[in-house]
Amino acid sequence: MTHAAAIAQLETHASNCENNAAIQEREGQHEDAANNRTNAAEYRQAIETLQAE
């Protein structure tokens, strides 16, 4: 897998986590929302790492 493909997949996962977190917050699922925000931040960090290579 090329970095571009990995970055695209990570971007999709990060966006999904961010969208899910917003929904979960509205529904009062704060622990799940926090988990999704953490996951999104980790995906974004991985993207930055791959882009730096």
C-alpha cells in the first residue's frame, strides 16, 4: 500500500470518528464520543507522520 492510499484510508476513518462523536454527544453518549475523538486525533497524527516521510 502506498502512503497515499494509507493516508486516504486514515482520513476516512478520522472523519467517520469525528462525525460519530458529534452524533454521540447529541445523544448523550459522552464516553463513546470521547473515545471517537481520541481515535480521530490518533488517525490524524498517523496522517501527519506519513506525510512527513
